Amino acid sequence: MAKEYRILYVAFHYPPILGSSGVHRTLAFTRYLVERNWNVDVLTSSLQAYDRWEESQLSFIPDKVNVIRAFGRNTAKHLSIKGKYLGLMALPDNWQSWIFSGVVSGLISILRRKPDVIVSTYPIASAHVIAYVLHKLSGIPWVADLRDPMAQEGYPANPRKKRIFQWLEGKMVKHCRHIVLTSSGAKALYVERFPQVTEEKWQIIPNGYDVAMFASLQTSSNHQQSEKIVLLHSGVVYPSERDPKPLFQAIAALKKSGRLSATNFELRLRATGHDEIYQPQLAKMNIADIVKLAAPVPFHEALKEMTMVDGLLLMQAANCDYQIPAKAYEYIRVGKPIFALTTEQGDTGQLMAQQSNSVIAPLDDALAIEQQLMRYLTQVQNGELAPLPEEQILRYSRQHHASSFEACLQRSIKHSI
């Protein structure tokens, strides 16, 4: 009889949180593990720490996953006085308060459940701090699902926070059995940063789409029928990593020349997270009638909207060339034509180049965007951007990658015996 493994999974982003694509990777992997007869405990934060959450999202949590919620609060939101707080209270991130309670709750879980492996997952550093302390106190092997690089050129901007990130990266390299990354570019960055580390330490397990989330959705025809083409970006638009200003400038130029108008084109930005920045830009450029800022919706509704529009917008700046956003894989699964604003040499650009339904332009070049956008819209109008065959799309699923993740965990456990 196969051994039943136990795992303690430290993850801040877990249902019912809203507004983060990071939650779906952890959710898919924990679902896969319980289906493979793992005993899964997820150590996460109390609901009050989340900026946005919705009770209906709780239904996504698999029945056999044991969720442990440790006290946590957002420093900027809950522990500030008139919006001001000590900078030390937001290191390594705004959820510092989760670290102490997470360690205590984690130790209690370890004593009771005796896990075989600890996994921590980004995108907030405090999860890795908790896992590091638990590993040091218990000796249980630790795997860090780092996904994307932490310390980068110019990031974090706060020198003290960057030093903490670099310190934590060093602890991961020294103590983790494996460090999991989502792209070859991220691995190359860390191989250069830590040349003394063996190749086996770094594991590439890409992001992907969650088959279960798409099970009840149907995609409408890719051939555009109505006069107006709707292009959708679903999710956060970071002012640095996904700066849309050159795109806005291109749309403004196309409107001025009469090639685009509110009657034949709409760019819908759903849940940018920074509407207060973009609304004045749209007004100043006189394109608020074409570019619409839309409020966040629950994840399943966001997926449904992707299937109903004419095209999907992807944005990734050159400083993220070694990252591929999870959104890219959701777009591939939906099968709608993709307008990708990114570099051709980066990991995201290379992935998009493999798709039969994508058009690529540099994010920071308004003139190139203007030209490529018109090419893209013409091809959408003519039904020329067909998706990959279903059997090829399946290789981008999280379920396809989850078996590699399980194997990584099993190697970590056996290495410690």
C-alpha cells in the first residue's frame, strides 16, 4: 500500500481571497494532492487580513483540505494611525503580523499532524519567513514555491526591504531541498546569482490554467460578429510592470485619425487595482469613451467574461522578461485572440509566439502598438486568429504540471529519510 504523505502548505493567498491570480496555483496543487491521497494542511491568514474576499469563494476549497487560519492584519490598513505607520511594521511586507501567529499555529499543527514536508509559496515574503522558522525548529524538509524572483534590479525600491529579500533568498538556497520557479528565465537569473548551487535545487514548474475552473464554461465563436470589437484585460494593471500609457497613446492616435471610435472598439480594463491613476490619463487623452475601467468581479465571473469578449489583452514589461503571468495560460485556455504587449525575447513573448492566435507588440512603443493593434483588429474581424488544438492546450493545465510538483515533494521527503 502506498504511503500517505502529509504536507503543511504555507500560503497567504487561498480562498476566499479575491484579486490575486496567485491563489489559483496553490488551490490547484492542493486539490491535486488530496486527490492523490495526501493529507493537506494549508496554513493561511485570517480573513481580516485580506483586502477583498467573498464567501462564495470558500466553495472552491477541496473538502479534504484542512485550512488553518492564523491571525493576520494588513499593516497599512489596520495598524496605521491616520494612514501612517512605522516602516518596520511593513517588513518584509504589509502582513508582518501574520509571521508570529503563523509560526505558532504552524508548530501546533506540526506537533499534531507531523507533516512530511513544508511548502511555502509566494507572492508575499512572510509566507517564506514562516516556513523557514518552522523548518529550523522542526527539521522537516522545506520546498519553496518561489514562482518568480524576489529581489530584482530596482525592486523592491525600499533598500531595507530589498536586503531582507536577499537575506531570505540566501536562506532558501541554504535550507530548501528544492526551489520551484515558473520559467526558464527565472531559473537562469538564480543560477547566475547563486553559481555554487547544484542544478537539482532549481525546479521549473510553469503556471497554467485550472481545468476544474473551466469545466462549466463554454467559449463563444472566435469569429467576430458585431460591429464593435471588445478587447479585455482581466486583472491588475501595475503602473510599472504593465504600464498602459503607450497603449493609451496609440488608441488616442487611432481615434484622432478616425480609425477607432466608441462605435467600433472598446478596451475594457477589468479590476486594474489602479483606476485612480488611469482615469485622469484617459480623460486627458480623450479616450474615456473607448477605454472602460470596470470593477472587480469574482474569479468565475471573470473567466466567463473572457469567453464572451472578442479578444484578450496581455501586458508584461521588459523588466519581467523572466516571468510568465498565470493570466497568459488562462487566455490560452479560453482560446480567444490574444494581443500581447511584451518583448519577443522574454519568456512571456516566447510563449505567445508559440500560439496561433496571438499578435505581439512591445509594451513601451506607442507607434508599434498602433500598427500592430490595427493588424490584430483586422485579423479578429476576419476570423483569422484560431486557437491551438485542444490536445495541445491541455499541456498548459496546472493538472498537467501538478504531477511534477508531487514528484518534487516526494524527492524532498525521501532525501531527508
